[in-house]
Amino acid sequence: MVPKNLISDVFDLVERTGTLGEGCATGVDGLFAFAQTKTTECAAAFYEPIMCLVLQGAKEAYLNGRVVRYSAGDTLIVSHAIPVESAVMQASPDAPYTALALRLDLAMARSMNDEIGERDDSANAHSLNAAASDAALIDATHRLFNVSKDPVEARSLAPLILREIHFRLLRAQHGGMLRQLLNQDSPASRIAQVIATMRENFKSNLPVADLASECGMSLSAFHEHFRSVTATTPLQYQKDLRLLEARRLLVTENRSVASAAYEVGYESPTQFSREFSRKFGMPPSMHKPAAPLVPAPTT
């Protein structure tokens, strides 16, 4: 069960920093607090490799036909950077959606390969999954948030707690895809490497055959493993990267439609507008500037 004082403390931090509906950083690098007082419409976003512990309320994520609901006491594990649609399904001023998100350190996770013992790396593991948290994981996350309030404690104690959290996630029932990443020659690890290349060079047209070659797979095997991890195709993934970055430019930097299109690699503003409208349900010209978004994982 989630401690009530943790819910109130996290909500108070978000409210005090004026980031309701957006989220804010804490005193521990990679740990973010979120609160939302109302339900939201389904919206496209990009999920980084994260752990999200829901403290109150509920949210749903949609990934190519899969619906993943995570509510109070559940932990969401995202093993790869993937485009997702999501919505807050349960929130109100009296009981706001409240959550803590932690950016995963995959290098730390890999360093624990010899420590986690026997594990089930089942073939049906997903890159985005949720399940009920055990008491030990909730307690460790609570302690991490508490030490984030004191810079001295954060420097000294956070590394120990972070290691414990990664250990518990690796042993979690729904951490199968995360466990597959421990083997650097596994398909999950190879796809993660290709994703890093695609994100770094998203403005360029990357031939799928070259991406398959980079991870040492045949074209058919690459398509199969890429879809099993991301629930989409390599070409659609590249397109989603461009469109989500273009939306950020329109909303946070007040770019013109043509400027945003060219910035993310489109040669034709007309094609950009057509694909943007298909992705977000409205033309890019209707996306108005807003306050800068907090650079945090979406949860």
C-alpha cells in the first residue's frame, strides 16, 4: 500500500513548483514528481526508459492495440525509448493523479547481471508493462524521494537506493524485457543500440537495410525484433520521432510550421502538415505556444 504521506508530499512539491499537469525534477538526478487534478485526453508522447510508481489515480498507455493500465500501487517499466499514446483516466482535485518517475540507468542494471540470480526472460516480455509493486519497491522509492529533499543525503544515500531499485525492477514479474537487456548480444540490446542511432540521426533518412546491418540481423529478422520491442515499424518510428520533435518546436519555441518541418528533416511542408494532422488529429498551425515543458519522462 502506498503511504498517504508520500502522496501528499509529492503533490505538495508539484503544486509548490507550479508544475501541475507537467511534472518537476527533484533533488535526485533522474527522479521526477507528477500530479494532475483532472483526467486528460489521449495524447502522443515519447517514453524514455523509466520506472513509474503510481501513488494515486490511474493512467492508460496505448501501444499498437495493447492497453496498459497502471493505477495506485502499480509500477510501470519502460525498457526502450518508444512512442506511446496515453491518458490520465482517474484524477480529481480531491484525489489527484500522483506519481514518481525514475529514469532508468541501463549501465547500472547491466552491472547487476551476476547478482539477480535465476530469471525468466520470457519471449512474450514487453518493452512497456505494468504490475502491482511489492512493498520493498514502494519503500525504496519512498526513501529515494525523502533523501531528494536534502542535498547532502541525496549525494551520499541516493546511489545506494538507486541500485536497490534497479535490483528490484530486474527481479520484478514484469521486468522481462529489462532483464533481456542484461545480455548485450540479445535482440533487445541490439534494437536498443539501433534506437539510439535513429534518435541521434532522426533528421536523416536512414535506410532500414543499413539499420539491420548495424545490429547484425537480416532484414526480416530486424523487422520482426524491432516490432516486438517498439510495436511499430522502423519507418514509422523515424516518422514519430520527427513529428514529436516538430510538435515540441511548435509548442515550446513558437516556430513556424515551415521552420519546424525543415528542422526535423521534412523537405515538403505540405507533406509535413498532412502527416502531422494524421498523427495528432489537428494541423500544426493549430498548436499554440505554451509554457516550456519540464524536461522529464512522461508518466
